[in-house]
Amino acid sequence: MGPLGTQLLRAGRRAAEALLWQGVRCDLGATDIYLLDPDAGIRTGPHRVVAKFARQRLPPAIENSAILGMSFLADNDIRLVLDGHGGGTSGYLALPGP
């Protein structure tokens, strides 16, 4: 897998602005990832991810984060479960069983 694009199209015409995220130029691309549950020692994948890949380093708080879109869940038949109790939000990803 690899690059899918670097420019925006609006109504089929090339837009003047570059593909940006958080003010940083990006490439649209695809890659495979593996999910790991270190407590259970389980690894699943590969799972396809279509994403924006930054062309430069980002601040550490952003660089160490993975932001997954809804297409990741749909493309890979993965369920996202969130819980908002106790003033915070927690959650997990659930994959279909064998």
C-alpha cells in the first residue's frame, strides 16, 4: 500500500490549498496495522488504515496519538465501545470472534 493523493479536489477540480491536518501538509495514504492487547498477549491484523500522513513532525501530544476515523471501523469490521461514566471517557475496540 502507499500514497493515494496530496491535493484536494472540489467538484472534480483541483483546489488551490494543499491537503492539511492541524495546519500541517499531509499525504493521503493507506497502510496496514496490527492491534495488540499486551495484557492478554493477543495480536490481530493486518487491518487496513486510510489516513492523512503528516509531512513534518508534530507536537509530541499529537505525534503520539492515533486518530482513527469511522472508515477504519467499517473497513475492518471492528466495534468501538465507549463509556462516559465518572466524568471521563474510556473505551475499547472489539473484533469479531473466530
